[in-house]
Amino acid sequence: MDSLCAKNGSHDKMMEEMKSMGHDKKTCTVKCIQLGAKYVLYDARTHTTYALDNQDQAEAFAGQTVRVVGALEKNKIKVGSIEPAGGQAQ
């Protein structure tokens, strides 16, 4: 997910309020990144947002549910690997 939409826990509000953000999670994420947002890992179960140290590695997984392996330091993950977990992310 992107840091702008993670504040709401969903892309729905952004896509509803700004039609230019597209109609799917991937498009919304990419457009938010173009506006200056950062890629983040959002855990919908706990409503927690984690910053990712490697933005380039996260880019390929915009809008997807992923599994991130790495080292957690406070609320930032030093990314070791990212892989698809299937389905669509928030």
C-alpha cells in the first residue's frame, strides 16, 4: 500500500474522492506514489503501517497482498525479500 491511503486503511476513500486515482488498488497506489507517497506495508488485521527501507523493491508489488521478510526496527522494516501472497492488498 502507499502511505497516503494507509492512513485510512483502504484505497476506497481516495478513489471515491479523486476519480483520477483509478478504480483499482494498484493504480491508486502508483498514482499516490507519483504524488509523493511512500510504499508501506499495511497490516489490515492489526491496522498497523510499517515503513519499508527499500522502495525500489516494493514497487513491483503495488496493490498486491505480499509477504515481507526482513528485520523490524520500531515501525520500519529493513526488507530482505518481498513475495506475492496472492489476492489484492488494501
